[in-house]
Amino acid sequence: MATLLSPFGGQAFAGDAQPPVVSDSPSQSPQDDDFKEKLPVVYISGSNELRPTADLFASMMSKRGFDVHPFMVWEPTRPETSPYVTVKGNSARIPEFIEKVKKETGSDKVDVVTYSQGGLVTRYWLKDFDGAKDVRTVVSLSGLIKGSPYQTQALEKGECPPASADALVPPGFKKNPTDACLEMAEGGEEVTRLNTPAEALPGIRYVNITTRQEYDAAPYQINLMDGPGDYQNVITQDLCPNDVVPHLGMTLLPSVQSLVASALDGGPLKMECSIPAPEGLPTVDSLVPPLTEAPQM
């Protein structure tokens, strides 16, 4: 289940020390007055992500002026929260957390940043657990809008999770398929229902960010929205074609954080590139073709 990996690594790479090069998204209008007020931000973690990594993202975003409250999808002391066991079960935990944040901050609404499998956890919460009323903006980082082809492959082979992931399913929760498999599978009944009649819910602004260098949530197009709704799809290489943006560690890259910050501010979308892209020279993006389908398990 490659999409259930956690965001470790990627904290530093060639070009981090260089002065930032700011690249603008041409499709953006000036900042909307509706976004002048900063709301508390709830970060809904990646699946296997551990608390220190989520707290590091929150700390780094606080330096950009945001009050970030991490919600951990997986609580290691609670086996029922395993991302190999459930997706929607973790969605059901979010309302209590949101009420706590609203009470602590005095805010009626929150903005949300989410990552990887957390994107599905978030969207099931918004649709099935009355979460939409509490949210202004969702920034999704490779958030599996279309579901995961890895789970679809495993279901077609009759073993989901596959044997390679069996040890990661807590004792007492092993079955084939697990609820998580069914709730993640691209083209499956649950994801189809989630995305019908539209992927974007009315009343929420979405910014969907992904990278053409995706491997764990590939092909990258599964992380982007189609159809009606208030959303923008952003591919990092369109703004910073020389920046290496892998799935793992995506939340910890300063360049990606700058893009998230501009999205939370209501735009215009900007990304502080770590590596300049001189005009007329080949770029990493032009030299490394994206995956056109998910790798076979």
C-alpha cells in the first residue's frame, strides 16, 4: 500500500541555501477580502506520519504567521486508528477535534491543510460527518482526490492489504479486504460515492497541490480535481521546474510551505523556488517524465 507511507526525509536538498526565487501562478487574482482574516489551521496528517513530523510542519508554518493544530490520523496507541484498517473511522474522529480548536481559538471556522491519505480522511469528514460547515479553505497536498490505484490493484488480486503490508495491520483487525482498502480504492464504490455528484463541495475553496515527481500517489493526476466547484489545481513544477518535490517529505520543503502559505492567504499563489530555472536551459521537470500510471505492486 504505497500511498500509506509517511512523510520522512526531504528536509534538505541542493539549492536550499540559495536565495529564493519567487514564481507566481498566472491564473491567480489578487487576494480576496474574504481571506484577510487568518483562521486557525488544522493540519490533518499523512497516514503513518508521526507526531514529531506533524509538529515540525506546524512550527515551520507558525514562522509564516499561521496557528496550526495537527490532527494525527494514526495514533500508535490506538490500533483501531491504523491507516491500514480504516479511513472513515478516522474521519469520524475529526469533529471532536475541530470543536476543541474552535473553543480554544474563538473562531467559528478553520482552514485545513492535509496530506496524502489524510486528503481522503478529510474529504470523508467534510461530506459524511458534517465537516463542511466548519471549513473555509482546504489545501490538499497530493491528497488522492481520485482514490488510490494501489488499493485497486490489491483488490483485483484478491489480497488487500497485500502480503507485504500484512505485518502493518494490528492484531485483531486483520481481514481481507480491510475497510481502508475499500475506502481508498480508485474507481471503488466508496470513492465514487465521495466524488458524486462533484469532487468539490459547495461553500469550500480548495487548492490541490501535487508534483509530477509522484511515485507514492501516482499518477499525479489522481491528486487533482475535475468538474464543478471552487478549486485550483497546482503542479509544483509549473512554478518551480527545477525543484525536486517528492511525495515523502513534501510538507517539510520550504518551497512547498511557501505555496501553502499563499493558498491559505487567499492568493495569489506563489512558490519560493529553491533552485532557479534560467531561461533557455533544460529543467529537471523537462528531463524527468512523470509516471503515467501507478507502479505495479
